[in-house]
Amino acid sequence: MEETKESLTFKGVAERLTLGITRILENMPGVVDVRVVEREPSEKRSLLSWEQKNTCILPEDLRDFYLTTDGFTLTWSVKLDNECVPLGCMMINSVSSLCPLLQPVSLFSLPNAPSLADLDWEEDGAESGRGCAPAAPHFDSRSRIFELHSCGVNGKVCLVYKNCTTGVVAQQSEIWFLDRSLCWHLLTATFTSYYRLMITHLGLPEWQYAFTPYGPSPQAKQWASLYQPLTFSSELNFADPAGDSHLNKLDPTKAFKGKAKVPVLKKKQSTPCSLGSTAKSQSSAVRHHSGGKR
């Protein structure tokens, strides 16, 4: 009886956490195996320990989230040819897994070994010339970066504290996406906004690339157009106000229209009669010309 109550309690919590997205996924065609991992709430002392260890203050909304559940994982699959293929994944790391992106340098590493901090070669003048775009995080001590979700091989979603000073507690944070080319893209200013984005995009592959200049891959676009048509079409219009002109358009009337053949003009062969008449006319012309001279 107690186990039944606990399962119902967790189901209610999961329903509130997912904003009812589990029922929507289960009613979608081809979607199977929708799973939400059950986790206990974090303890306040573990949150305080994390803040003291990393010299950062957790955002209020993220703190409330961890006091509700120590992380979040929702996965779902699709059925293709009688085989379940994992597709969607929504994940927030637990407090213990909210680790710095840049690990401390080991004593056994080479003194001149390359690191991500070597990418921060731009000067302040170059950064100020970027216009209205927000300043990207740094890989050195000027920023403190923590991994919220490792998106497989597609990149990393990070909790970022910028303009940090050694020994000073950082308080202001943002959610950024680090893509495969190690370029930064701002997702949201708060954790709540990011969480809503993640739920809205159903955890589809490469959904974070919708907020980059180059967008997701063609395969990811196909999945998005199938399971997220409204949001996918609106994102295309937002990225390109003139429509989807960046997509290749195929006009069947032009692509499959046969080329018109240019008629080849054939020279008419002269007949023997015409040759004879031509010769007579030429000889008479010569005689007339010679008679005129006399």
C-alpha cells in the first residue's frame, strides 16, 4: 500500500516537472518507451557544499529545482521497422554531476600542454567590436562554467558565470550552449527559461542548434518537422523573415523539363539541271561583259 502511494506521489511530481509532456509524447504516432527517472530531492547541505566549493551562488530557480528533484532525465524512443530507436532526451545533471567544464591542471601534465584556455586569444578591442551580441564566456579564470547537460557528441549545455574574480563569490549566471566547434551561443538568461525550451523542443536531437547561425543537421530537421511541426516552422520563419529561402527549392516543371532540340539546317544539294543552268548563266554573263568591252 505504501509503495502504491509513493508511486502515485512520484507520478504527480513527474507530471508537474514535465508540464504534462509525457502524456503528449505517449499519444504521438510511433512514440514508445517514454521514461522518467525517479530521483530524490537534494539536501540543502549538498547545495551549500557545492556553492562553497565552487565559489558560486546557485540561481534561485535552479536551487528550487534541486530541492524538488536531484536532477532530471526523460527519454523516449520511436518504433521503426519493429525496432525501438532512442530519439528524445531531456536531462539536467544532479548536483554531484554539476562539475566544472575546465578541470584543474594535473601535476603530471606537461607544462606547455594545450588547453581550452589557449582559445581565449582575442583582445578586448576585438570583443567590443561585436556590436549588440553578448560577450561570450571565457575558458580561463574570467568565467566559471559548469556542465548542465552533455548532449552526446553534439555539444554541452552549461551554467556560466562571467566576469569572475579570483576569491570573489559569483552570483549572476546564464545558460549557454557550447557547440562542436567550441563556439558559444546564448540560450537563455535563466534556468526556468531554458527548462521550458527543453520541454518545448521535446528533447529532440540537436535542438540547441536552432539557436545557432547554422542550425541543426538535415536529419535533425526531419525529426523536428515530424514531431514538432509548429515550433519547427516558427523557428524557420524567425531565423529567416523572408521564409525558408535558405533551403534548396525544387521546381519540378523546370528540373524535369526536357531540353528543346535545336533543329539542324541541312544544305540542299544542287541537281544536274540546276548546275547546267548556272553554268549557262555564267557563260552568258562573261560574253556580255566581253562584248561590252569591244
